[in-house]
Amino acid sequence: MVQVLKQEPDKLYEIGEGQFVGEMLFLEVSIFDILRPIVGDIFVIGDCKYKIHTPPLRDKSGMIWRIEASGV
């Protein structure tokens, strides 16, 4: 079992004259739990699956992966 901090802030997108709110999902995971996450990896949290869609980055301490994902 891996501990994951899950954040789902809304983001406002503008396309032409219109605007819409998109859902973003950020996962924070210790480097000791996941050594090398890559684009395409899938996290299962409860009944939901989330796929990494941008290269994961470490935080300033280098101890936490900050992962952007979307539901699949």
C-alpha cells in the first residue's frame, strides 16, 4: 500500500470567446514508495483509475514526486 496525497483543483481554460472549467489531478507520492513513475503509469485509488500524462517532477526537497494525472 502506498500513501498518496490527492489534490483536484479546478482550472479555468479559455478557447476563443468561451471559457470552461477543467479538472486537474495532482498526486504527491514519496520517492521511497515509487522510485521512477513514468508517463502512462496508472494509479488505482478506490474505484477510480488515474493515468500519468506529463513527466513527474520532484519537489524542492527531492523527496516527493508531484504527478499530474487524469481519470481513465
